[in-house]
Amino acid sequence: MFHKLLVAALFFSSIASAQTNAGDKLPVDPKVTVGKLPNGLTYYIRPNKMPEKKVELRLVVNTGSIMEDDSQQGLAHMAEHMAFNGTKNYKKNDIVSFLQSIGVGFGNDLNAYTSFDETVYILPIPTDKAGNLEKGFDILEDWAHNVTYLDQDIEEERAIILEESRLGKGAEDRMFKKILPELFANSKHGDRLPIGQDSIIKSFKPDEIRRYYKEWYRPELMAVIVVGDITPAKAQELVKKHFGSLTNPPGVRPRSYAEMPPYKNSSAIFATDKEATNYSASLNYSAFKNAEPTTVGAYRKDLVQGIFVSLMNQRLQELTQKENPPFIYGGVDFGSYARNYDAFSAFVSTGTGDVKKGLAALTEEVERVKKFGFTAAELDRAKKTRLNNIERAWNNRDKTESSAYVDEYVGNFLTQEPIPGIEKEYEYAKSLLPGITLDEVNNVTAVFKDEKNKFIYAMGPEPKAGDSLPSEADLVAVVDNGSKLELTAYEEKNIDADLLKTMPKAGKILSSTKDAV
Ligand SMILES: [Zn+2]
């Protein structure tokens, strides 16, 4: 299939633009300087005056809970906490006091996060006061190789992590703690939730966390990102000064990535929490290997997938405008928590309404698209919307906030997400969109359509006395039943969807139109 797409891309792009060829390497936005220090540390520098007198700094470490040994479960996350507990140049609480003094949110999990595959430190520095920037770089450098890990600080942090493990960061977090091991069944991800294992947090030897820090916080796995009101020369000088002396420890273990095997059967989990307020359900297909695009041809393939997602979301949104809608919000995605993998998933939120009904409606729409695909009119509208959106972004290209660029560069470092820049993206949209065919978009389902096994999770508040929630078997049955449904193809409404939105009581008008047909 890929080969066919590539040929098609070559053909269409050659008539649309002489400069866009499928095999061309995607360029890097010339406005960002990407470089590597001799020790392997990567840096991204981009001057940007939105806003003025502010520089966004990030230390991105390409390690997370996946790299923990069995005896270290939870210590990638705890290492992130320890960064705020004292470093060579900032004694305990000094970093937090400094962050407070410059008016940025402070503390672990606010200025940093740890996931399966990465740990990211976030430092927005207002540069109106002399010395702030230098201090910011001092802190970033200390996080990279000078965290002190004093015995007493480690002991005190155990209780804080255990409390976080017990309470989570709210109802959703607590429910995900039950869901994720099932979502990642048969994968290392299932045993490596970043929060770790309470028994290990209580009893690990301090050297275990020091060893994690020493092994995985190494310059070849790091990127420093500097975006904001600063000259590239100054930024480069500061990066070299602060990170040039870092060294990779001898005999390092390679950074590896976990496999994500397909589901062996269909299953479901219903997680509840006293403090949850809304019901939701998610339908997940097995993950498949997928690399970020490096060529124009692969970029085009991503564009086709993006259009598929927006068409699917448009249909789900249309359902929410009906009278008595089966759900209040729905969407699909090709993302995944696992590095180098994508997975098709679909999601609905039903508020306080019937989650089984919502899941059934979602299943039906996914099955309808698998069977009949989309219509030419839908594709036309989606192409126009996409082009308009990119055009708007291009028109606003001088107003992009530094924090948005930073996110792109974090993605580029960790997953090689392309960063061609808005000028190029606009150019690609203009030359590639017209050639994208309905067959190609409908063919996006090929990666998941024949997959029998799915994982379903639902979450929400505990049922009221006397009420009951659908069983896990019920949820599986709803989804399994999808392939047996007698479905009809989607029909274009007579009234333009945009027009409808502007009318009061749109649902009622829509249903009377339907009756007339
Ligand atoms: Zn935390």
C-alpha cells in the first residue's frame, strides 16, 4: 500500500508543483538552529519575540519509566521530583524560591513531567531582570548533571511519592492507574506506569535512584531548547558554556524501546471513582509500528491520515447535534503512549448519560466508515477546511508564541516529528491536498479494519444506589456486535452543516428535513 501511495504522490505532486517530490527529504525550518555538542547533546535555538522579554527553556531527557530496572519502578518520576530538592548550586528549596520570585509556577510535576519514554523540565524565564537568564541556565544545567540526591532528601520524598500514588492528580489519574496496565497488556508499558510500585518506593536503596540518574541523564540522550527574546549567538554561547562539559558515563546501556504486541482477545475494563463527574468510553485497536515522516511522500501519507481523522470527527460531531444525542463529545485519534507506535482509538463522553449507548453509537460510526468510507462532498469540505486552517496559521506566522515552537522541538527531538516550518507546510498543503483522493482517505482504515481484538475502557462516577453500570462483558458485546450490524451508508444532509450551526434549535430543523426525505 505504501508503494502505491508513493507512486500516486509522485504523480500528483509532479503536476501540482515542480519543487515537491515524494522522495525529497523534509527540510528543517531555517528559522531554527539545530545543533549537537561534541558530547552528543542536541540543542534547538529560535529567536522569537512573542512574547517579548521572555525566554522558554527546556531540558528534554529521552528516558522515562521504560528504562527503569525492576528494582527501580517509579524512580524515573522520583528523579524528576528530586531535581527540586537540592542541586550543587541550589540548596533545598532555593530553586522553588527562585521560581516563585520570577512569578512562574513551581515544584515537581508543575515545572516538569515524567512519562514512559521521556522526562521534560520546563523553565519559562522572564528576562526583564538582569541575571534571570543566567540563573535559568544554571538551574537547567544542575538538573542535567548536578542533582545532589542526599540520603535525607530521598527519605523525605518517599512519603510525597506514596501520597501522589494514593491520591493521583485527580479522579481521571486514579482511574487510569487501573486502566493502563490493561491497555498495555503483554507490553512492558503495563509494568512501568510512571508512578511505579508503592513497595519499591517504600524500600528501594538510595543508590538505585542515583544509578538511574547517572545512567540515563547523559548528554547524548538530552536536548536543550531555547526559544524566545534572545539572539541565536547569545543562546548558543550559553548552551555551550553550561552543557559542553557534560560527559557520557563509560559503558552505557543502549536506550531501548518497548514492543507493543497486538491484543490477543477483546476485553474491557470499567473504572470508577467517587470524584468522577462524567462517563466516557474508549475503543482501542492494537498498536502498529509507525515512524514520523522524513520525506515529502511520507508527510503526504500523514496528511491523508489527518484528513481521515477530521472526517471521522466531523461525523461524530454531527451526531452530537441530534435531538437526544447518544454522546456529548466524540473523537478519534491515531496517537499512542508507546514510542514508535500508533494505534487507532475512538472516544466518547456521555456526561451523566448512558455510556453503553454512547459506545454503541461510536462503534456504529466506526463500522460505517470501515464499510462505506466517506463521500466526495465530505472530502472536499475537509480539504478546504485544512487549507484554510494552514493559511490562517501562515497569515499569523509572526504571532506564534514561543511555547508553541518549544512543543514542536520537543516532538522533533523525541520522535523526529517534522519541523519544516509554516512556510513549507503551507506550500505542501497547496501542492499536495488537491491530489488526495477519496480512495486513499478511505484506505486509511486498512491498518485496523480487520483487527478482531479490541480493548475497551469506560470510566466515570460510581453508580447511585439502586443503579448499575454495564458489565465489562456488556461493553465487549456492544463492540463485537458492531461487525454484525446492518448499516446503511452515510447520507449528505440537504442543509449545509455550517448554516445549521447558526440556527437556533438546529436539532429540530434537522429532524424535520429528514422526515421530508
Ligand atoms: Zn509527581
